Amino acid sequence: MPVPAQDGVVTPGTMPDDIIAYLYNLEKRHLVWDALRPWFEAQGYILYPNRYPGKLSEVFKYDLSEEHTDVPSVHVGDKSLRARMRSMIFIPPALFSAVSRQHQDVMIKVLSTEGDETDILKHLMSEPQCSDPLNTTIPILDVLTFDDRYSFLVMPRSVNRANSPFTMLIQVRWGPTDPLLDTGFDCLGTAFEYALCLLKALAFLHKNLIVHRDIRPGNVLVNFYAPGQANYQCFFASKHTKFALCDFGCSTMFPSDILPADRVCPAADSECGTFEYHPPDVAEGATVYDPFAYDVACMGGLLCEVIGYMTPLAPPLAPFLDRMITPDLCTRYTAAEALDALLQLKDSLDPKCFDTPAPAPPSFPQCVWQAYDRWAGLPVDFLKEHSARLPPVRPRRKIALVDGTSYFVDWDSPEL
């Protein structure tokens, strides 16, 4: 159990060897929070309380009432202190919620020095990466070094961003996009914004020799949050929508002096991340795999799930998505090629089509890659034009057994 030093401020020597293990223990988690509270305050962050206190206004030395008030109402569903408390307390175990000296809500994530995440984040927050127009990853405010075992990533729950020709500052708040699987988008234009933001982020990471390795809906954020049921449709209609890729806990960064042919990973490492989006790149017994191509296919699987059912509104999306997830690595897009192709695709469409209301998302089966037939309902002439396209992609899914063994089956196998 962590024990504060005599002056009341926790020091590295007073913390347990495995902070993360404590955070995932519901009975012990508050001990870490309470022990680290003075240390974070010394760094300029006041942690939210573990439970609702009697008087919320007495919790913070950094008064939230001083936060910028020129916040478009569409960016936050409820700005009351109690609503913010409700939104910030119930978060994943390895995250802390806090308020900074600048009166901003922030999220603080525990980082272990054993992986590449700390080095990757420090690289991403440096120049010119921070100002790269392709950088649509979650903004990074700080990386706080605790000891030789742990650091803490500070991310915005709200961050000032320039908006409008008059550079008016707004508070951009980030929330989850998982509800999109149920609610869908308001129109085709927002769906394109979603895809473009994610492909920019992936192209940016790959340009910096970083592979994400855990692409899934839960690692995509939108600049809106609200406690309870968020009204995404109204926010999308405001045209302020931006999306961001986050969570680099599984990521790897290759040295700049390594040859492209050597930028591979052991096949066993392909199991990192959320397996539902994994392509069958190592299903034939390969010993190594290309993690950059793997990232593209995982992103393609995500886009197939989230926007694949909208191809009748924009038929060229069907061959575009096919090429992102094709098992032929020689013809699969790179991240930069996929971004360029989608930008060209967007330019080729009638601008009026982006205002077309989006259909409600279908009820997806468990197998996300083939959740929807992207070629169903497309014009006959378009189908004839693309009759020589690649055969339907049939990714495979790895099934793990209780005895530790595993096997692969087709995604549309009845066994699933």
C-alpha cells in the first residue's frame, strides 16, 4: 500500500512496485489516488475526488468558474459542476481526472517505462510533430516523470484551439465515439470527416515510423462530451466536428536508421490490440509481419464497420475500402495512399451529396470486417465498371480455446 512521506507528499520510494495493478483493484484504487494527490498538486493538477464530496465547490483550489466561458453550447451537453464530476469520476482504472492551473479539465494516464509509449508521446508533443497538419491524434499537454518505472501522460478533456478567421478560442472537449455504432452519422459529410481524420492520423504516425497496433472504435474520440446519453446528431449538425486517434499503449516506434525492409515485427506480436479488427496477414504461418500494412487493414476493417453501409450514397467507397483490407499486401494501400485516395474520391463527388442524410446503421453481427456487403445496392453500371475488382475479401478470425490452443476460421463461418 502506498504510504505518503512525512511531509505529506508521496515520493517514488513510497509507492508500490505495480501502480497499475493497484489501480485495477477496486478496493485499493483510492489508495493510489489519495497518495498521489499531493504529488500531482505540486505538478499543477488537482485530482477529482474519488467520491462525491458534500460540497463540490470546496474540492478545487483551481476554481472551475474561471474557465473560459465562450464555449459553444454544442461542445458540451451539461456544464454544471455536478455533471462534470459525474462525467470525470467514472473513467477507466488507469486514468485520473484532474483540473489544471489553467482551469481546464484534463485526463492523466499512467505510463509504464517498459514499453515505447512514453518515448512515442514525448516525440509526438515535440515540434514539428505537434504542428503537423496531419496530426489528428489526441493533443498531448505534458508527460510527467515520476520515477524510473512510471510517468504520467496529461491529455486534454478540454483544450484551447483556434477557431474562425478571428482566432476566437473555443474549448474542444473530447468524448468517446462508440455510440456511433448504434446512432450513426447525421450525413455523408460527417462520415467523410470521420474517415479523413483517422487516415490523417494514421498517415502522420506512419510518417514518423510509429505503428498504432490497437485501432478500434474505443480509441477514436470526438470533440464533444456530455454525461449520460450524448446527442451526437445535434452536435454533428453544428459542423464543428473533429475526430482524433488516441491510446498508444500498444504502439511501437522504429528507429529512423532502420531500412524499410527491416521494419517488421514477430508474428506473435500481431495479437496485440483488439483482435476483432485484425486482418489475416499471419494466418498462413508467417514468422514476421509488416505492422504498417497491418495498421492499414485494421483501419480498413474499422471503416468497413462504421461507414461501410453508406456506400449507396457514395459508390466509390466500396472499391476504396476493398483496397484497404485486401490480403494482397502489394496492392493494399499504404496510409498515405489511402488518405490521398479518399481526398480524391471526395473531390470527385458532387458537393451536394455530402448533405445527404445518412441511413441508420444496420445491426452488426460480431464479425466486423464483413458486417455489411459494401457492394449491395450499388448502381448496375458501377458494378459492371468494377467487375474486374479483387474477389471478396474473406478475413479470418482467431478462435482461442480454454486449453491455450487456437485456430482460424472464416469470418462468416457458422461456428461464430
